[in-house]
Amino acid sequence: MSGGDTQGRVFYRNLRKVYPVAARGEGIYIYDTEGKAYIDGSGGAAVASIGHGVKEIASAMAAQLDLLAFCHGSQFTSRAAVDLAEKLLAMSPPGMNRVYFLSGGSEAVETAVKMARQYQSDRGKPTKYKVISRWTSFHGNTLGALALGGHTGRRRYYLPLIPHTPHIVPAYCYRCPYGRTPETCRLECADALEEAILYEGPDSVSAFLAEPVVGATAGCLVPKDGYFQRIREICDRYDCLLIADEVMTGIGRTGRNFALDHWGVRPDMIVCAKGLGAGYYPINAVVTTEEIHRVIKEGNGIFVHGHTYSQNPLGCAAALAVLAYIERHDLVRRSAEMGAYLLEGLRRLEEIPIVGDVRGLGLFAGVEFVVDKEKKTPFDPSLKVNTVIANKAFAKGLIVYPGGGGADGIRGDHVLIAPPFTIEEGQIDTLVEILGEAVLETERDLRR
């Protein structure tokens, strides 16, 4: 960068935006080159779970760099990979016994889908290949993961390129597709899976993929108790694997190791990502059962899949240090405790006319915005209410994660809040205060 050009020749996501230059991070804060501090109220994109600038992680990575930065997973294993698998499995539900390491969440989702397909084929059921997922979901930005996602706005540019996959309705209590209230709910949204399996043909369905708590596309949709228990029953009834996309929710984000732990449900595969490396290195994983590993080992013998940075030793060393730090400081419990305090604070925003719903689990919360509270009418998407609110908060020194399209794929505005687990009560108070100011200012502007 020279001559005052801070943007350089980088091809940015938003080509019309001028980005401040991030200089350093410390705790829950990111500082730009002008010295301005920003509360990382979304952990980037629910990534920075242990905060920025943790010296123990840097030291662990430096120690691994002194030994070995890279070896290819088709040629070697490493002590870091072996130890990380043991540590991660110790945090996983009973019965999860194998780990496949990768670099990105989209990679991991597609890995799980391919693993499910090979498992079905190697066990003598080659007709089982379809993966059912849900609308109002996000599973990644590669074409395969995008096909499984259920967000119209993210998909429509690329529809000619992505294969059709079956989708069912989400568990969206605020906008129940069946017009139910929590008191009258019969979990019809879970029974929709059985209907889809029967419609597609049980002999053709390989797996069901779902986020236990929906993140980016709708802002922390927490299902009703009983939903995932019924989903598990349906998957078992029709010999269908349950893949839990815990890319955002895994490793303590919801106040448990994994979000499905809240309901005592063990999936057949867990995709975990962001909180595993906590932003210190891009590492993700598919955690699976011994049965799936055994079938593939005794079948083809080789999982026909791989990526250059699978089980990279530097990434594994970083993640191992992250998990050790979380355990040493009891941060999963802290996520639950601070999450309850955060949700209590955010619910005070419900007094603002455009705040339709506040929801959350652990340090994972969403605020949805509406024109009319009684009718739950979404804003015209051209107003970009979620972006306006996020930009106002950003200018005040708070980072939140804006999203749209939750209501019907195009309409609907929310912001997602997912700060580091190390956040203090006073910092939460500041977060809520700044967000409230941004929402109030937006509400006033919209009335003019």
C-alpha cells in the first residue's frame, strides 16, 4: 500500500465499500490503523471464540513451525493431528470415534456428503444418494454446499450451476410455516422430513443435513425441544444418516460443546469449523462414528476424497492449543453464563418498534427486524435495513453480523451476535447499548 491507498489491489467481497485496515486484535477488540477500537460482537462470523491475541496459541503455532509447517495427508500423519483428534473426540457425543480434518466449512460439508454417499455405496446400498436439507439454511459457498443451502438470495445467481436437492421447511418458531404457536406446536416441521423421505423414496435418501441452531441466514433459530429427537427417530426409521452442520455452533458457541448436546441427540456426523481454530488458523473437521469408518475401510478401503491442507500439522497444533485454552479457562460454561446475560440485555431492545424477535442460545443470539410487530411484516429488501443497522453500529465501534432473507429467502432482516466467550458483563452492556442506539437511529430514519 502506498500513496494513501489502503485498499491495494485486493478483490474484495463488496467492491463498492472502503474497508478500514485492521492493525491488531486484543481480547474482544479489533483495532484499525487509526487507533479506533471495535468490539468484535460477532467474532467476525462466529469465529473468534477465545478472543484475539491469545499468546498461548501463537506460542503453540511457533513451536510447530519450528518442527514442521506442512506435510501432505496422503503421505504422513502428525502428532498434532493424532492428539487433536483425541481431544476433539473427548468433547464429542459418545459414539463419535473418527475425525477427518479439512481447511474450510464448505469443504467439510461437502466432505460429509461424499462420506455419506460412499458409506451407503460401500455397505451395498448404492441407490441411496440424495441429501435432504432445509430452507432458510446456509451450508457453505461452494457449489455443492450452496445447493444444499436454503437461502434464495445466496443461491439465485448460481442456480444454473447447482444441482437440485430436496429441501424441507425450517424450525422457525417466530415464523412458523404451519401457523402454530409454541403451545400448539406438534413438531410438524420435523415430520416434514418423513414426508420428504417418502416422497423422494426411502431407498434414494442418504442423509439429512441441518444446522442445530440456524446462524447466518436467519439469525439464531433455536428449535423447540423435541424437534431433533424426532428428527433422529425419523432418520433411524428410514436408514438415513443425520449430519449436524455445527460450523457456527460447535466448540462451545451455544453453551455446550455442540449444540445438539442441548437435546441429547447424537448425529452420525458433525461438521465443526469456526470455533475449532478460533480464527488462528483455518481448520475444520468432520467427526463421525466408528461404523461409518469401518464400512468404508472394509469396502473400498480408501475414502475417494481429499484436499491439499487436510490434517495440516500447523492447523492441528493451533486447534489443539485452542481446545486446551477453552478447557483450561472453562469457556464453554462461561459461554452459557454470559449468553444468558447477553440475551437478557438484548430483550430490552424489544421495546423498539422495529424489533420483532430476540432469540439465542449461549453466546449466539439474533435480533430480527420488522415493519409491523403484530403482523411480523418484513421490510422491503431494497431498504437493506440489516446492513444499515450494522453500518451504524460499526461506525460506533461495534461489529455485528447482518443478514437478510430469513422470512422468505429474499425478505427479512436480522443481525447475529456472537462475541468471544471471554467477554465481560460490562462489555456486554456496552454492546447492547451501541446496538440499541443503531437500531433506534435506523427506526427514526425509516419514519421520516
